[in-house]
Amino acid sequence: MQISDLKKFLPAGAFYTELKAQENRSMSLNMLNGSLTGNSVSSSSGIMCRTYMDGFWGMASSVTNSSESMHKVIAKAVQNSRTLSAHMMFDGAPLPANPAQGEHLYFTKKPKTGTNERIELLKALDAYILEKYPELNARGASFYQLDMEKHIVTSDGGAMHTMTPRAGVTIWMKVMHEGVPIMHWDYWYGMGEYEDQIKSYKFYCEQIDLIHEELMKKKAAVHPRGGSVECILGPRLAGILAHEAIGHTTEADRVLTGSIAGEYLNQAVASELITLIDVAHTWQGEICPIPVFIDDEGTAAEDTMIIENGILKGYMHNKESAMLMNLPLTGNARGYQYSDEPLIRMRNTMIKPGVSKLEEMIASVEDGYYLIESGSGQADKTSEFMFGVAHGYEIKNGKLARPIKECTISGVAFDLLKTVQMVSDDLVWVATGFCGKKQMIPVGMGGPAIKCTVTMGGRS
């Protein structure tokens, strides 16, 4: 169902209406020890209507993409709004609007490949690993692609057609050492289809060698010491910190329900070296991993300045939160499936690069750690977090020393950011993740390396 078709269905009346037709398409391939253990292709599609009337939302959806279904979905959504407004008797203020129109389609322009070609690449990489590193106990390679295509129109003038793909490869290896499994991996994901994101066979072989090199180093890994320690968080960890521990606290729906960030607006929450932004679609002329030009409420998506030079400056909004807080729209409303309501979601959350070189930062640490890769983690509305660290090194006398065993870091993110002394001049985007706030959705996160003080779990 195209935008022109959707516009014909917009009902007359003073209430706000949102119509959406969406299809998600995904492919997943998994190779384990030379065997193809996963080969799946899926697609889900349907239509949805959301209405806002007298302060209450009504929503309905259908898997059937037809004119008859759209009429029924609209009627049901309107009925739901009216039912709630009749029982609750709440006189809601009108929703703000900053509508945008446009097409942002990232279909590949290269010749399309088939499933067999993608499987053959994984087989070739597996064969390379087996031949060169036969001592491994397990090995794996996988490919994943998700395409999200949406047509949306709104009664306040929003209209969009988007197709945003994300694709990439993960490679991992495992070896037993003294009866304990040791694992190392890497991944390469970005915005685009297979044809745009896939690298050369030579590139992956070079990365396999680096993965194996780090895996062998982990045999000599030592437990870090516990307590408050001077550390350098690598870009991937800094990006996760920006997303999980700061980004979620500054989503306006969470601010309205008690996030600690609600108490800190226009106050110092970090070192002056820290500027943290939720980027809508483009950073310094380059398209971000998850570009959002128009959000799922038809709103023009704009960068959200969350922290500027250490000062908390703003929150991420959808129409309702902007109305309730009397603040500008940011274009952060996003839904994953056709049947999902748009929630306030991050897009590409990053710490802005600084001026220091990573080598200078490492050289400035007398006795600490360089933490590179995260494992699992969590954070709450207070910005308190705990992340696993899957890869890192000691720093002794300004130089990298022994690798460390897997451990955890924890703390309160707003407190940690106040300890930042140096920020590197590079930016690394991570584009593999899904955010799981009520519904999963692809997100981008990025950062430079930051030098800070953090609480590490380890051995005294």
C-alpha cells in the first residue's frame, strides 16, 4: 500500500490520525563447525491505524493489506479512542506537529546476490579457519540482514516511504585452556543490504587472524583487581554506556515516570569534555547506522542534544511527551512491527569525539585497564549500570600489559562521566544491536575512547 493509497483513507475530523503499512524482511545464516545450522528467511507485514481523541489513543492493526481491511482498522481505532474518552472524561491538549514528507530508500544499487552465494562465503571462511587453526574446539560464522520498509501518512501532514536495511557478519572461535573454555569474536555490521555491507574474502581472513591472535593471548589472562580503578573505555564500551545508562534515562516517557534525568535538566552531569547526542540520520556528512529522517509519527527527525559540554540539555520526545512537557519535538517515535505503537526510541546515540589520541591516553595511565569489548549488561532509571567486559588489557606504566579475564564494571553513569579526563579523537559506530524497550528495534551507538574512573569487579 503506497503513500498515495494511504492518503485516500485519512478520515475527516478534528482528531489526529496515523496510518501505516509496513513490511519487515530478514535473513539469518549460521555456520557451526562446518555445518550450516541455520538458514531462515522471514517476512511480516500489515497495516495499522492510530488515532488521538480528547487525550486518548486508539489503535488497531491487521495482517490483511487491503482497502476493506484499512476501513475496518480505522473504524476500530476511532472506536477505541471514543470508548476511552467517554469513560475517562479527560480533555487532552492538541498534539504538537512538525510534519515532514519524503522518501528515504536504501535498496542496494549493486547486482543482487542469492542465498547460495552468501552460504558459500560462510563456508569459505569456515574452511580457512579449520585449515589454519585446527586446534580450535569450536568455530562459527553467521550472516544477518533486516530490511524495514514503511509507508506512513498522518492527518497533520506527515508522509514517508522508507526502506532501512542493516546487514553484517559475525565470526567467533573457542578453545579449551586448562579445562576452561575461552572465546573471542568480532563483527562487522552497518546500514545497507548484503551487497553493500559484505567485505572481501581477504578482509575477513585478515580479521580471522586477528581474532585468533587475541584468543591465544587470552590464555594468559589474569583476573583484574576489584575496586575503583582508572580505566580507558574503548569506543564500543563508551557507545553502550551512552545508550544504556544515559540514553534510556533521557527518553521523555521515562523522565515522566521517574527517571533521575528529570532532576538534572540544565545542570552539570558530566565532565566538560562530554557531549552526548542522539543523532537522527547524518553525522559530519556521513549517513549513520540507523538513519531516521522522519519518525513513525510523521515528524521531522532532528538531532537531540542530550549533554553539551557536561550540561544536561534535553530529552528525546514523541508527540505526547512533547505536549505534556511543553518541549520541542525531536522525531524519536519508532515502532518495530506494523502492529507496534511508536515509542520514544534512540536512533544513533553517541559521545562526541574529543582531541586526544588513544596512544596518549594509554600512556597517561600508570596502573589501570583498557576495556575493549562488552558482554551483557543492564542499567536502570537512576543511570546505575552493570556491564560485562569480555575483552580488555592491563595498563602498566603507560603500556598495555597482560589481557584480563572476563569481568564486570558498574557504577552510576552520571557519576562516571564526571570523572572523564580525556576523550579520543576517533568515533566508532556499533550497528549490531537491538534495543529491547517493550519491543525490539535496531539502534546505532557510537563513541570515542574515554579515560575515566570506574568500579571493577575482580580479585583484591
